[in-house]
Amino acid sequence: MLDKNVYVTGFGFPVVPEGTARIRIQVSDALSYEDIDYAVKAFKEVFDSLD
């Protein structure tokens, strides 16, 4: 996600159950609709590339 200029924080064990992971994002009122659309598209691109 950093390659796409979207900052996220990843969590793995022991913060979440073993064998799982989570990604945390922070949304701010300083973000525009375009910023949010960009981030959603970036998530989709990265997710689709994992298949």
C-alpha cells in the first residue's frame, strides 16, 4: 500500500488470533472524496493482485 501512497498499519499474532491478520486505516475529515476513492481503488488493486 505504501507503493500506492496509502498508509496502513498491519497487525498479526499476538494482537489478533494466530493465523489471521488485520489492516487498520485511519480516515480523517481532512481527506477529500477523491482521496478516499483513491485508497479504495488501491486496496482493490492490491487485493486483486493477490489471487
